Amino acid sequence: MTPQKKISLTRYLVEQQRIDGLIPGQLRLLLEVVARACKSISHAVNKGALGGVLGTAHSENVQGEVQKKLDIIANEVLIEANEWGGHLAGMASEEMDAIYVVPNRYPKGEYLLLFDPLDGSSNIDVNVSIGTIFSVLHMPEDDRGVDEGDFLQPGKRQVAAGYCVYGPQTTLVLTVGDGVAMFTLDREQGSFVLTQENVRIPADTQEFAINMSNMRHWASPVRRYIDECLQGRDGPREKDFNMRWIASMVADVHRIMTRGGIFLYPWDKREPGKPGKLRLMYEANPMAWLVEQAGGAATNGKERILDIQPTKLHERVSVILGSKNEVERVTSYHSEL
Ligand code: AHM
Ligand code: MG
């Protein structure tokens, strides 16, 4: 038997570029550089206490959250890897107050890169899966200098999106608008290898992911949905539901990509002026596009996440995503208010 040929990320991108013309040269370079950065973040995560990378950095990000050492390391790795290649005009990160304009000493490209360098920060020190989430936008046409306004594009304008989950395996999940592909890091070869193409999320599920400790703060449509799930076989859904909550969006979404499910991080009453906890540009948009590309759905309860026009870089949003029929059900409960 001839051994099956392994398709590396590089080969996959070259072939996509050649066959479908979906990936222009600069975008291919960008995706390869992001993948390389993820590989290096994966190594740092793997070393853990041996690398002296655990614990807090004794600083706060723009959202007032305490930064972990690995949040800052991952942010620096992504910036340093991406600033000199000539493929980007600027970057924006959950961990930086303002946008990062590519310095003048480097050539400027036509893309903008946005990322949550290390999602699931509360799981870093306890050896639970965490990840990097990224989103790629095109610079608006005829724009000479890059500013924050250039980044404020709705998620439907993304040209690439993905995440890399650092778990028992390191897996990179990617879309360029032609379905979703998964690549597993082969540590001996040092490269990402294609392990699944055409990822599909089943339309129905019996598994939900939500932080139940916030239940008393939720709005009534979300309470109703979860309450009906909890009633199981004896309730209106007439089936039992299972619950999972990893508290790393990247890991919860990866489970949904693999076997279906619904993920919710809804608005709650504690801070009524805040639309949600998760960030639109670094978390919700890339995940929403990946989920849609795999046949799922993503809304904020009222509208499709990818249609939301952002008004500021660090904007937050309510997130409901995953198996299509369940997302549509929760969304319909919001309109029945
Ligand atoms: P982070 O980007 O600072 O890590 O925060 C986002 C994370 C998500 O990954 C996860 O879904 C959520 O916060 C968990 O929140 P909670 O601790 O409230 O359950
Ligand atoms: Mg995050």
C-alpha cells in the first residue's frame, strides 16, 4: 500500500491559489506567516512553567482585564512575525489599545490583520486548551494612510479568518470563503498538515455551551431556551441535552466544528450598557464566518453577526453560534419579545 500523501498548509494554499484564484499571493504569504506565528505560540504554551511563561504580567489591557504573560508574548510574536513581510498595512489586537500601523521602514501591503492573540486567558495557568483567533480584511480602496476607521468593516467583508487551538493537538482551522479546512501541527516535521476538508456542522444538536453561573442575569429569550433544554425529554424539546463549557471560546467553537452544538455568550443585566463580553472584531466575526462556512449560523439574537457595522475597534457583542436550527430557534425567541 502506498502511504497517503500528506498535504502541508503551504501546498494547500498554493493549490487553492492556482485552482480557485481565491488566495492572492499577498494573502497566501499572510496566512503562512500567521501559521508560523501560531507554531511559535504553540511551543511557548507547551513549555508552560518550564519556559517561565505562566502567571500574570501585572498589567491590564484596554478593557481593564489583567494580562497574563502569555497574552503579551503571543501578541508580540504575531506583531513581529507580520510587520516586515510587506503584506500588511496594519494590525489590531485585543491586547493593544490602538491599531498598530506597519512602521515606515517596511513596505506596506493591502491587508489588515486583527487578532485575539491568546483566547481563553483564564485557562492558561491550569493547562486547559486555549487558542489564537484571527481575521483578515482588505484595506479600503484608494486609502493612502491606515487609521482605525479602515478596520471598522462588517464581518461579511472578511477575506480570511481562522483560529489555532492549543490543546492535546495544535490545530489550525481556516476559511478563505470556500468552506473550512483543518490542519494539525506535525511537531516532528514542523509543519501544519491538512487533516480535514469541507468541515460541516450538523444542523441539529443536543449539546449547548453557556456559562450557567450567569443564568440569573440573562434576558428572557436566553433563559427560555436554556430552560427548555434543561427540561430534556419531558419538556417541549422532547430530548435530553448535554452541557459543555470550557471557558475558551476557541476550544468551545472547535468542539462545535467537530461534532456540532450551540455556543452562547449573551448580553446580561449586570452591565446593561455593554452588549456582551466577547469582542466583535477579534472573536465574534472570525468565528461567525467559520461557523457559517461550515453550514452553521451566528447571530447576536437579533441580527446576523457578519452584518453588524462596527463603530469601534474593541466593540463587544452578544454571541449565539453553532448548529443552524438551534441558533435560529434562540434568535426567533428574541423576536417574540
Ligand atoms: P479572553 O479573550 O480574555 O480570554 O476572554 C474571552 C473568553 C472566551 O474565550 C470565553 O468564551 C469566555 O471568555 C469565558 O468567560 P467566562 O469566564 O465568563 O465563562
Ligand atoms: Mg478572547
